[in-house]
Amino acid sequence: MEQIIVKQPSLPIRIYRFYLDGFRQMTLGKTLWKIIFIKLLIIFGVLKLFFFPDFLATNFTTDKDRADYVIDQITQSVQVTNTLEKGDQL
Amino acid sequence: MIENFDLTMVNWARAQFALTAMYHWLFVPLTLGLSWLVAFYHTIYVKTGSEEWKRLTKFWMKLFGVNFAIGVATGIIMEFEFGTNWSNYSWMVGDIFGAPLAIEGIIAFFLEATFFAVMFFGWNRVSKKFHLFSTWMVAVGSNMSAVWILVANAWMQYPVGQAFNPDTARFEMQNFFEVAFSPYAVSKFTHTTSSSMLVAALFILSISSWFLLRGRHVIMAKRSIVVASVFGLVASIFVVFNGDESAYQIAEVQPMKLAAFEGLWDGENSAGLVALGIVNRDKRVDNEEEPFEFEFRIPGLLSLMANRSFGSFVPGIKDLVYGNEEYNIVGAAQKMERGKVAISNLDAYKQALKSGDQATADIHLATFNEHKEFLGYGFLEKPEDTVPPVALSFNAFHIMVALGSLFPLVFFAYLYFSLKGTLENKKLLLGGGTVLYILGLVASQAGWVVAEVGRQPWAIQGLLPVTVARTNLTTGTVQTTFYMFLILFTLLLLAEISIMAKQVSIGPEED
């Protein structure tokens, strides 16, 4: 009698088929994925790209420049006061 | 000094952050809490093999999926805002939060991407045990993905385990465990996740009540209610005790916040907790207006909450602003003086380094280190700037507490009548029950208002006010993106409501 041996696909193929079949059988999921893609497109393709640049990354090239800028920002009130005092002396 | 900053821009940036955070928080608690409930339902199905429990699990899993899909990535927008609107803050805390947040995001993504797929696609395709394991891992992964952001928030309220490096202008982590396991962080995480479980249980009660009132999917609704009531009852009791512990910690590390959310202007021994009251909005720290239009206090309870002692002294807003020698409370003016010394010496240190005068730089650095604990106070213009918006803090706190006290009773009532077998006849309870989820969201949002408004003016408690944390941008730029977010989030919310309502209307699917 001839014996039929069914060879099981390898693990990566089984995982691939698992995802593929899962996505194919989705009903509500398809709508949800559309919403996710549109949302990600708006968030990353529009908002991040055109409206939300990383201020320090965009305007300064080195971490030292960024650190100096921030120190300058947080001590600017003192610098204003010192300048005024020097002006008074003049 | 604070007058040098564009307050309008700061306020728009704050409004934008509040808008995005609050919209984001409409989705998050349901994701965090419902993931556990779905795991419980799934476990009962695997244990019993009952098809009814399977249908029930699949139904709530579907609603979990809708909420997750609409809410996912809405939090990323806040990270954009950090880089654009709050660049000084982002730079200064980058060493503490940057890497852990990124790692957390990656781990959460892979954990969720793997187990989410198995949870939704795995019915009859993987073993029952592995399928159930995946559902539990989704719950664990979802809740773990909230850990570091809550640790970060707790650190901003109680900045431990760090040291400010004047060369890099960064707060640098000195002790990871002190940051990650500070009592404030543990309390913040447990309070947030347990309250999210409560919100999810209310979600199930609301929808199941609606089914019972309509006479639809009665068995499923009853079974859902029993599990959600037990889950919600345990979570809501935990939230009450955990909330009390949070208040105790706030009294210790943020006494101004406690005074604001109780509307306590003058410190008192045996201070009472306001059970009911209307705040006088004209009351300021420097005027003699009455603090309340009317109020009903429970004597000694605030002292008990703050210090675990009925007769103890609880400092009021005036004590914290102007100081109180009798109780050894240092006023804001004194802290501001030390803060200004810190800033002056920081500036002088940098100037000395630039001119190559190391000896002078060392002297200024030593003086800076003596006063750096009060760095943030140096940016304030007047002591009264340390007072947060009292009316908003008070109202948010009392709404949260009132609803938080109601929920255990509601869960108990649902459980009691369910076990007695008479729940279907309690039309009034079921009718009121349909809005429980909205009340849960209100309480949850109010909790964040208490936490975030109550800590103003600080981005990092005592070290960095929001006015200095911001980027030097024009107001118009922030206004534009504020309205863009308002539109985007409103559309997402409408999509959520519409899809969710349709799925509830369809009900559980037959296999």
C-alpha cells in the first residue's frame, strides 16, 4: 500500500500564511486598517513633515550648539538684567 | 523675569498639549482596561468550552480592536509637540526619557504586532492555549507600554534621581531605580492602570445595560455584567485606597497642589475636607475675598488624608506663598531669591568658561550647586506666580472624587442584582447604567486635570516653569496646528463613535 506523506511547510511560510489568511478574511478590520493608514499619512506625511519640525535638530548641527542655545534661553533673563545694569553704569 | 516670555504662545502651546492629551486619553483607558477583561472572558471560554463565552469574548475583542485602531498613534503627536513647542524642555530631559521611551515604543510595537495578530486571527488556527496566552500578552503589552510615560510624568512632578549638568544643559539620570521606582511613579502607574480597568468595566456595563433594556443578547449581557462587576468592584475599591495614597504623597512633595484642589487658602490644624462647595472665582492669594460661595467640610479629614493625623497642620496657599515661621514653611519669595542666584551663577559660569577663566568658573559652579534646588523659582516674577488655577483644580478634584466614590456602589448594585437574578427588572439602574462609561471618562479626564493643572506653573516641579520650557515660536504657528489637531481628533472621535455604535448594534456574530 502506498503511503502518502504530507510535508508540513516551514515555520516562516506557516507564519506568512497565517498573516495572509488573517488579513484576507478581515471584514471590519479592512475599514480599521484604512483609518490607520490615513491617520498615519496625515500624522507623518503632513503634520510632522510640514508643521512639526524638531526645533533644535533643525536649527543646530551639534549637541554643543544645542546645549549653548538652551543655556542661553534659560539665562536670558539674567543677561537682560546684566545689560541694563551695565547701561546704567555708562 | 517671567515677563520676558510670550505668555500667549505658552498658553496656546499648553492648550494644544491639553487638547491632544485629553483626546488621546479618550482611547487609552479603554484599551488598557478592556484588554484585561477580554483576557478574562477568553480564559472562561477556554476553561468551559462554552460557545456562548466564545461569542461573548469575540464581541468584546472586536470592540477592543475598534478602539485600539482609532486610538493608536494619537499619542505620537505629543512627541512632535515636545520637539516643536517645548524644545527647551525636550532638550533638558532628553537624557532621562529619550532612550527608555524609544525602547518602550519598540518593545510595545513588536509585542503588540505579534500577539495582536494571533489574538484576532488565531481562532481555530492556533492551539487554544497559545491563543489564550496571546490574549493575555496583549493585555500585558498594552499596559506595559504605559509604564515609562507614566514614570516620566511622575518624575516631572517629583524629580528624583537626577542632577543638572550645566555644561550640557540637561537633567541627567543619576539613579535609574530612584526614577523608575519612586513612590510617586509606582502610585501614578497603579492609579492610572486601575482606574482604566474601572473605565473599561463601566464600558461593558453601559453596553450590556442597553442590551438588557432592549431584550437583546440577554445571556451574553448578563454574563458580561457579572465578570465586569467583580472586576470593576475590585478595581474601584483599589482606586479609592490608591487615590488616598496619592493624596498623601502630594501633600509631601506638592503641598501647593493639595492646597489648590481643596481650596485651602489659610493653613489649619484639623483641616476639613470639602465634601461640597462652590469656589469664589474672585479669590486671590493677595485679597480678602471669601474662598467659597458656600462649602460643607468634614472636620479633620484633610489633615488625616495629608498627614495621617486628624489634628495635624495642613499648609494653605498663603503659607506656601508667603511662608509660615511657626510651621517652618519657607515662602516662595525666599526660594525665588535662591533661584535667581542659581541662574546668575549659571550664566557667570558659562561666561567664565568662554573667557578661559577656570578658577572663576569653579567658584560660580560651586555657588550654582548650592542653590540649584530652587533653579525654577528664579524664573518667576513674583511669589504669587506659584499658585495654580484654584477653581479648576478644586472642581476637577471634587468631580473625580465624587464619581470615584459612586462607582464601587454601582458595581456592587450590578453584582448584587445579577447574583439575585433580578437585574433585568431594575430598569432605573439599567437606564442610568447606559451612561456609566461617559461618567467613567469624565472622572478619568478630571484626574488628569487635577494632576496637570494642579502642578502649574511647573513643567518640572520647582526646577523648570512652563514659560521657560517652551520654544521661542510665534503664537500664530501654534494656533494653526491647534485647530488642525482639533479637526483631526474630532474626526477620529466621530469615526470611533460611529463604528463602535454600528458594531454594538450588530451585536455578537454567530459562528
